[in-house]
Amino acid sequence: MAGQRRRRIDERRDPGDIPAPEADSESLTRGAVSAMLDEVLVAAHGARRAVTVVVAEARGGVATIPPSLGDVVRPHVRDTDLVWPTGPRAVTLVLVDADGPSGEVAVARIRGEVTARARLGIALGRATAAPGIQGGDLIDLATANLLGLKP
């Protein structure tokens, strides 16, 4: 035997190959998040990688909300995941390499950690990208999940 054949999944690119557009401001518009998400989705689809979008909103009185929900959530996601602030009480997370089942586990973990450590009520909605979906549509699905609506 000349050498062992590698499985196709072993040849997958490492997480650093997915572009990570950085937020230029403290709060991004829906259009800006949608455009940045489109870039990530194209790269992830080309690399055959799963992407799950999570929309998070802080719940509770104004006095309990920290200056940036992104600062509260960031320690509880992986370095390869993206955190984009979308308002003083809201953030959009892009979980790279998280398909439907693992995305659900990540959402539960984030909710538990943020609630326990930051003592902050948080509502989370998630949606996993299907091939060819646009960023805006994925955000709409995650928001509908957050609100408990059926798409």
C-alpha cells in the first residue's frame, strides 16, 4: 500500500478560511449584517461548511442590561464564531461549523452561561443555513424562531 487515503472530510479547510467581516460600529443595521452574512455564506458553501445564525436579545429592565450584549456573549462562543452587535440589547452570532443539532446545543449552552454568569435574561432564536439561502432570509428565520413564530 503506497499510502493511506484520507477521507474527504479530513481535507476540509480549517476555520480560519471563512472570512470574518468585522463590525465597524457599535451597532450594525440589518442591511449591513445581511451583507456580511452573505459573504460568510458564500465562503462556507464553497468549503462545504455548516453555518448557524443566532439572534440574541437581552430581556429585563434597562438597569440590568450591560453596555454591550456582545461583550457578555463573546466569552461563551468559539474564537471562530462571529459576534455582531445589532443594537444595545441585541446581537447576531454566526456559528461556523454548527449544523442544526450542534447549533441547538450551542444555543442552550450560551443561554445557560449568560443567564448564570451574567445574571441576564436572554432570548435566542436560531436558524441553520440551507444551500443557496440569502443572509437576510436566514436572519428572518432566526428572528421568527426567537419570537416563536412559524415561518
